[in-house]
Amino acid sequence: MNLRIKKGIISFCFILFATSLMAQDKYFTKSGSIQFVSKGAIETIQANHRSVTCVLDSKTGAVQFAVLMKGFEFKKALMQEHFNENYVESDKYPKAEFRGQIVNNSEIAYTKDGVYTAHVKGKLTMHGQTKDVEADGKITVKNGKLVANSDFTILMSDYNISIPKLVKENMSNTVSITVNCTLEPLKS
């Protein structure tokens, strides 16, 4: 066999092997969930989203979430309509995104079953505004899969989401957010 062909085959095998190793460091889902709750004086507003995309790089601790705003489901159709049209303006700002870092990533054994605390810092972009967000969460490793959970709060005013004067006393500016994602190794 020609030396050039041998080098080509070896190079191809090395690239294939390296790509395979890099993919093992990444975990992914398109079916994560986010729930938010805003408890006002008169009414509690709650919505769920079950199509959250998340990618986590276990080697670097980089984590990214993306969610289409129109995917939030409310118990009342009118609330969903008001949420999309009047508050988050989903046609103008169709998605929210978080990009961050697990700052204590070295303390998480991604290849060993267990429950680990994760401290995450990053930037949440929503409604055209980007703000720093910091939260503690939990990563559960079981049989090669990761389950990531976190609870944190944001203020609607931080994202220029205004509450109409007519209902301002009924609604809270504070929104509690719960994130749950089951991530599997990303296949190359």
C-alpha cells in the first residue's frame, strides 16, 4: 500500500476517534422542561414548556439552554395569548436563551453515578435584554445519563417586561423558574 494512502487512512481514523471522544463530553436534550410561577396578590400565573433544548459540555462546564417563547402552555388560553402578545412579545422576541458555565465543574464526576451540586453563572437573554444569572442546581448522574435541575428567580422588569397598570397590583414582578432536563450523551 502506498505511504500516502496509509497516512491518509491513519489520519482519518485519528479524526474519527478524536471526534468520538469529543462527543462523549457533550450531553444533549430537546425535551427538557421549564416551569415558571408568578404569585400575585389576586392570581398566580403558571406555565410549562416541555421542549427545552440544552447542551452541556462536561469537559468545560459550558451549558446552554434555548426555549421558544410560544411553547409555554398555560391553563387558561387567554393567559397564554396575553403572555405572547402583551408581555414577552413572542413574535418580536421568539426565544429565550441562557449561556453559562458550571463554575464548580471539576467537582462533578460525570462518569460516576451520584448526585452533585452545580453552581452555574451565565447570561439569560429574553425580550431583547441580557442579564447575569447565578443559580445553584443539581446534576444527577445515573447509567450514563444526566438529570439537571435548578430553581431561580428573575424580575420581569430586568427584561423590560412591563405589567399594565390595570393589573399591576394583581401580578408580581418576581418570577420563579424551575428547570428540569434529562440529557443523554451527544452522538456524533
